[in-house]
Amino acid sequence: MISYVTIGALDAAASVAFYDAVLGAAHAAALAFGGSDEGAPGPRPPESTTNYVAYMRDPTGNKLAVMWAEG
């Protein structure tokens, strides 16, 4: 079981653009391969400017969270 992976970033603006695309692509890919939606990609909480999260379940019911957080 992987609880989380942390990746640092030297260029926050470039990272935001990258992870915005990647987290959306990860969520869409999960749904395309039999997963189910548990929360579309977006800021968490909704007013956040530093946390971006997508939630999904794999075909056997395991919940996945993919997150980008600044700071």
C-alpha cells in the first residue's frame, strides 16, 4: 500500500500547469479503464489556491487520491 508520494517543485507556475493537466488526465484515464468517480479534479477545499485533488476508485473498489499541493 502506498499512502502518498511527495514531489518538490522549483517552478510553481510550471508545476501548476503540469499537474493540472496530469491530474485531470489521471482521473480521466481511471474512468476510461473501469474506475469510478469519487471527486473530479479540482481545488480542495473549493476556495484553495494551494491544493488540487482528484479522487477515484479502481475496479475492485480501492479509493485513490491524486493530489498536488504547493508549499
